[in-house]
Amino acid sequence: MATGGEEDWDSVTYLRARPKSGQAARSQQAVNAAQRHGLDIDTQKKYAAGTNKQMGKGADTAKLDRETEELHHDRVSMSVGRAIQQGRQGKSMTQKDLATRINEKPQVVNEYESGKAIPQNNILAKMERVLAIKLRGKDIGQPLVAGPKKKK
């Protein structure tokens, strides 16, 4: 013990608490030693350990596994693509000319004509106005008849 400012060299102070008995072994050496002594070893997988996640992935994963419906976006029909192509050629326009008139890239016009594009009403409306043919609704390919303008 310390007397009058001197330190006792025989006493040792540990700053860390000893691990409690029955606590999980965290090293491979401890697991191997337990196996050699014939002790029971229990392993558990902790999901999202050390992260801020509140729920496991089990419910979402199971829901996705049960889902059998194939989801995909609708594409422009080939009849619309042919109508765009015929209307464009009827006005002696190239794909680039049409794209310039509707303020889109030539690739967009190409995708619409080939049936690969996901239909967007604003682009179809611009093409209808420039080509003067219907591209939406029932009478696809018919001349566009301008109705009376709505008063505000």
C-alpha cells in the first residue's frame, strides 16, 4: 500500500472489467478451446448488427419472393411508330428535322418509331402538332382535326 507519497509496487490495478462467465466468445481461439473441451457452442447471426437499422430484411425479402408478376413499362405500339414514320416522310422530314421541331433529341424520335420508347403524352402531343396526325387515342394515323380553343 502507498505510504507517504510512495507507491506500492506489489499491487496491480486493472482498468478493464473481466468478462462475465457465459459471455459470447469473440475470437476463433476461444471457440476452438471450447470445442476441445467439449463445451456446447451456439452461433447466432445478428442482422444489421452495429448499424442503425430497426428491422430485419426478412419481411421484405419474403414479400419479394412471393411476388410472381413480371413488372415492365408499356412501350409505344408499332402502329404509333409506323404512323410517326409515315407522317414524317409525308412532310419530307428526317428524324433529326422532326426532333429539332419538337425540341427533343433524334434518338427520342428513333425510339418512338421503333417502338422502344415509353410513351410520354407531352412528346406525343408535340409530334401530333408538327405532323398534324393523331398519335393517341382511337384514330391513330388519322389527320389531326383542331377543335375549338378553350376560353380561359
